[in-house]
Amino acid sequence: MGMTKKQLSQKKANIKAKLEVLSKKAKLDPLKKNKALHDEIADLQRALAEAD
């Protein structure tokens, strides 16, 4: 069974909030030494694009 519109909007809001927090951390890591952080940001951006 699929997700309701409310569930989809909550999921999308959660992804955006997490992305906001991680992007603040990524600004402190301009040389991309923390590869896992940047990979997670890329995954969240991909998930956000799929949610639209």
C-alpha cells in the first residue's frame, strides 16, 4: 500500500530538515575530508528529488 499525501509531505519535510543540518556541517568541510557526510548529502538530495 502506498503512502498518503500527509506521510509524503512529512517525509519530504524530514529530508529537508536533515539536509539543512548536514549542509551547515558541510560548509565547515570545504575540502571534503569527511566523505561520508558529503555522500549522505548527495543521497538526501537524490531522495528529495524522487519525493517530488
